Amino acid sequence: MEERSVLCNLCNSDDYKELFPAGKAQIHRIVRCNTCDLIYANPQTNNVGSVEKLYLQAGSDDSALNSFNAKDNQYLQKQFLQLKDYSKIIDFVEKKEKGIFLEIGSYAGAFLDVARKRGWNVLGIEPLEIPANYSENKLGIRVIRKYFEEANIPKASIDVVVACHVIEHVPNPMSFVKKAFDSLKPEGKLILETPTYDSLMFRIFKHRERSVRCEGHIYFFTKKTLIKLVENNKFKVLKHEKVGRTLTLERLFYNFGVITGKKIFFSRLAQKLRLNRFIIRLNTRDMQRIYCEKV
């Protein structure tokens, strides 16, 4: 596995303090910049998250696509389940003359399908083959099968860019947001959603907090550092909020397992109690969403 040391992505400083050594929270060492307070993995690796591992290794034939369904795939089920949580994004960007609505990390296209039904011309960015095939073959949504940084998006061609739970994974958030700025038309909107680390959950659980334990996460934003990220790229912040999520009790138990290090125990208990039947909405204020405008 490749490993490389990095400077702070926000201020290019090499002055930091270690928060968690490698192996304590996750595979990476986690540090905090002493200049701007950005929390990030350093050194970084080419490690990817569990969802990417699964679908980067999977085939793209018809049998793989046919077995990809919400009943058997927890992540796909989660995407459909949380459509109400994301509907506020579409409400926020609503306008009379709609244009191109781009979602980065669109996965199976469920959210884009809702935006399309509300009049938007939608486009997905999704490098994972099976979810991208589902978007196109099952929902009829056009998908670019590349990472956003590699995608050929004409400048000033997009009206809305949405990236939910993507920015924490990318190797260069500044470059990512700059490309979003360049891709948007004047007064175009950028919406980012990501975990937040100025939360009570992070203060209580520290290295056991569920989002910091995700090995696919390499950047960990607070409200302050997320605002700095977008403002450094000439965006105007229109709104910032802490958001909740809809989930099954089975997923909640899975999160307990991540925090306690007993995923197998809590997963088996959830299955035994058939907790996937119960749906709740929870806001522990550990997720943030920022709405921005290109000016």
C-alpha cells in the first residue's frame, strides 16, 4: 500500500500535532494542523472504504446487476431510505428555470431520480461500475464513470453541484472544490455534506467516534474548516446547518458496533431481533451541510 506525507490542504502548513496514532482510530494516523485546525490523515495511503472495495472488486455482468437491490444491499437501502433527508437540498436550489443538476458520488442514482422528477436535467458522477449501471439501466440516468477530478466537465456548464459524504474521501479537497467552482455557472450552487468534528459525539467518543473510524475518511472537517475550504475557492456561504438522518435500528446497532469495536455482536443481535423493520430519524448533530453560491 502506497504511503505519502502531505501538507495541510487548507494552508499548506507542515506544522501539526498528532491526535491519534495509526491503528488507534483507523489505518491512518490522524493529525490537526496547528495553523488552521484542519484535521486530516498524515501520512495518507491509497486505501479505500468498504463500499468501494466491494464494488471495485465485483464484476459488471448482468448477474451482478440483477443481485444489486435494496433488499440485499444495505447501502442501497440506505440511499432510498434517506431521500427525505436530502429533499431539503432540492428545495433550497428550486427555481423556475431549471438546468443541470450534478451529483458527485451519485451511487445508484436514487437522489438524482427525485431531482429529475422535479424538473432538473440530472447527471451523475460515479466510478463504481455496478451502482452506475443501476443508475443507467434501471433509472435511465446518465452517469460519468470517473472520479470527479478526472471527469471532463465543461467550464461554467452546471447549475447545481451536490456532493454528500464525498469530500472527506478525496485526496485534495481544495482541488475538488475549485473544480466544482469552475464547473458551475455564475450564481450556481454547491452543496456539501460531511461529518463534523466540533460535535459532542467526537468530544465524547474521540478515536471511537464512528466517522473517524471509517478507513476511507482522510479529511475531518469542523464548521470552521469547511467554511474556510469553500471560501478559499471564492464561494459565498449561504447557509450552514447540522443535519440528521433516517436509518433503521439495524443500522443504528451497526454504528454501536463500530464505536464499541463489537460489530459482529451488534450485527448478530440486530439480525436476531429483526431490527431492519424499524425506521427512526436521528439527529446527533455530528453531520453538517453547507450551501454555497458561485460569485
